Amino acid sequence: MDIEYFSQPNVLLIDGHEPKAVALLREQLAELAQGRIGSFAVHKLPGFRSVEGSQLFAERDTWDSGVHPDPKPPVFRCRLTPLTWQNIEVLLEPLSEGGYFGSSHQLLDHHGEVQLIIAGGRGW
């Protein structure tokens, strides 16, 4: 799964067709939502790859601030509440089972400066 930033329309895109990688992402999001971990680096999970240095850190917070660039782009932090992380984990379920890839996409978060989208490919 590639992690890539697009300045127009200000989107951090996770794309590819790797159900096992999405399943691993879901597991980490569940850990985050349940408070077992406070943060993790999405781009360092097996099956994920940074495109042009794009990095994404998922962090547990007390309010949904969403995706914002770090002072050193292309590094991004997505800070969300446990409930929102849980909702995103549920949205990823069909993708972790191999369904809905291809030209499909799913908006995962819109709270911050940057939208977070997962898609079967760059042509979302």
C-alpha cells in the first residue's frame, strides 16, 4: 500500500490492493482505539510504502483534529478520538477481506487540513 500526498486537492492517499496490509492496519487501529497503544507509524507497517517520503503517524487524542502536516513535510499526523479510530477500523473491514478494491475509495477522515483517503489505486 502506497502512502502519497497530493497538494491539490490536499489529500493523503493510501492506495493499493493488499488486503493483508489493510488487515494489519485494522489491528493497529483497534489497539489505538482501545488504548493499548498511543500512536504508531502507518508507513512502517509491513506492506506499506512511503511515496516521495510521505509519512503518516496515527495518534490517539481527546478530540478529532484530523490530519495535519508536521513542521517537516511530507510528514503527517492524524490525531483522532478512540471512537473515530474505531469507526475507521470498521470502514476498512471490507478492504481487509479483499472486497471493494479496484476503482473504489473510502474517505477515512476529513477533520484536519488534509483529507485521508484509502483507494484501490491512484485513479480514485
